[in-house]
Amino acid sequence: APSNQCNTGALQCCQSVQAADTPSVATLLGLLGAAVQGITGQVGLTCNPISVIGVSGNSCSAQPVCCTDNSFNGLVALGCTPININL
């Protein structure tokens, strides 16, 4: 059964999830001052937190992910792993 919890951080709903070494993502990370070499997993772009599963109005029509670092206020979330929570 899919998990609705993240061991590494909060659930996020990201409009796009891409590899950190994708040229456009690498450029954005460079502008934000994030070192691309140290990033593992994927990078989520334009992310919003998913606080409580099953609450009306709290769905994710894009990609639900678990991310280890969302210190860029949702613009970019680092270390993301896509998950299936059937939202």
C-alpha cells in the first residue's frame, strides 16, 4: 500500500519534477545559489505542501513527492522522490 507520509520531509505537490542535471533546472539552481553537484534525487519545481490527505480541497493534480529540502519557499524543492498517494 502506498504511504502518505514522508520520512525525510513534508509531502509536496509539484507542477514538475526533473533531474537536477537538466540544463534548465541546473541554471535555475545556479541562480538560487544551490550546488548542483550535491543534489541527489530529483528536483521539484513550483511546489506546494500537502498538509492532510483526504481533506476537501487538498488534492494534487500534478506530481506528489517527498522532498528532503524545500528551503526555496516552493519555487524549488530538492531531493524529491515521486510517490503514489492516489489523490
